[in-house]
Amino acid sequence: MSERRAFFRSCAAALTGLITTRTERLLAATGLSLEPEDPEVPNQEVARILKELFGGRPIRRGHVELDMPVVAEDGRVVPVIIESDLPMSADRYVTGVHLIVDHNPDPHLAAFHLTPAIGSVSISTRIKMKRTTWVRAILETNTGEVWAGYARVLVTLNGCG
Amino acid sequence: MMINDIGEARIRVPDQIRRGDLITVNAIVSHPMDTGFFRTVEGDPIPAYFIKDVIVSYGSQEVARFEWTSGVSRDPVVSFTLIADKEAPLTMVWSDNKGAIFKQSVTISFVSA
């Protein structure tokens, strides 16, 4: 019994080794790095939304914490928390928070327009997700800066129909 | 929190608020948030029916406005912060795509020091 288990274990180890090296080779070939993980290139619809919202302004990664489950078992109810350390003062503040779910039927899922009276960017809600995809939380400031946080969520049950 | 009638809404703020506190506001409204992609068991399409606009006012000031789609889950919840700098009503108005308007408000008042 223990020999058998040891055999399985070595098989598993070998397989893991194989996958790791293959993944690493693939990453090396495509020039991608594991940390930090980049979201996929926006599809046509998402690219159109980003252009409409932010024009040609650079969308930089940072200042946004998008907290979502790694695995969403029920795509009908997926919790979302969006936080930011950007100031919310009278002269410098976040004017809007856009939530974009790449592979949903309507990717631009929600927009939250804020004023300094809100005091901080700390928004939570629950959303529907059709399938495994990247989610983008993109913030716009009154000075025209655009900051983003990304999360990849594995969806088990389609919540969009 | 159990609510059933469409448009029934609750807003929750902390019990004890002092002037200047950064408080968290939790809100829920009862709504089916139908996407328009589903059908009934008889096979009839269920038309899209969802909250599309939320306005948050504090006193006479509009402090936030949310634009939603049917991608927000059934019985939408939202939480956000607010600087409690005056004793005034906090009002939320939810509007759906069929033109219905639902309103709820709580009064922000301070504990005496």
C-alpha cells in the first residue's frame, strides 16, 4: 500500500514538474512574467469601452485594490470590494469608479460617481458573472489620472443566462 | 435581512456617530434585476428589468451617483463611506428601467459627547 502511494506521489511530482517547466517555457516564449499577472488584452468590446471612457489616456496599474474571490462557485452572486488609497479631498479626488467584466454580455457592469463628501474609495457590491474572466476596476481622478486594479475570477456556474 | 416587495429598501448606518466620523453606509433594495437572457419554465422570455440609476444625497447635496446594469446581482446591495459632518438626512433614490422610483432615507445624527 505504502509503495503504491509512494509511486503515485512520484508520478504526481513528475507531472507537476513537467507542467511547471512547460508553463515556464511558454511564459519565456511569450515574454510574459508571472508577477504581477497582467490581464488579458482587451477584446473588441472592452477596448471600445475603455476608449470611450478614458480616450487615449494611459491606464496605469496601481492605487486600486480589487478584492474578489479566486473561484466563484455561483456566478449569480459574486462579491466585489473596490478600495483605493487615492485622496478624497476638495481639490484632489476620485470622480468615478468603473467596473468592467471582460466576458460578460454587458462588460461595463457599473459606474460609481463620487464626490469628496464620500471621504474614501471603499465600495462593495455583488455582481453576476457569465464565465471565467478578468475583471477590471478603473478609477478616474479629477486631475485626469486613470488607475486600475485587476482580478481574474474562475466562474463555475454561469450567472448571466 | 429579509425583504420581499420590489423596491423595498433599507439603509444601515452605525448606531453611534460623532461629527466628522468616516462612516460606512450599507444599502439594499429588493429588485429582480432580470438580465433579459432568461426564460420562464414555459419558454417565454423574461424581459430585462433592473435598477439602472442610484442617487445618494446627504442634506441638500448629491454625494454619489451609481449607474448599474442587470449585471448587478438580484436584490442589489451596495456599501460606501461617507464623512458624517452634519446632522441631516441621507437619502437614496433607486430608479429602474421601467421608470419606477424607490426612495429610502435615514437621519444622520450625532451622539452627545
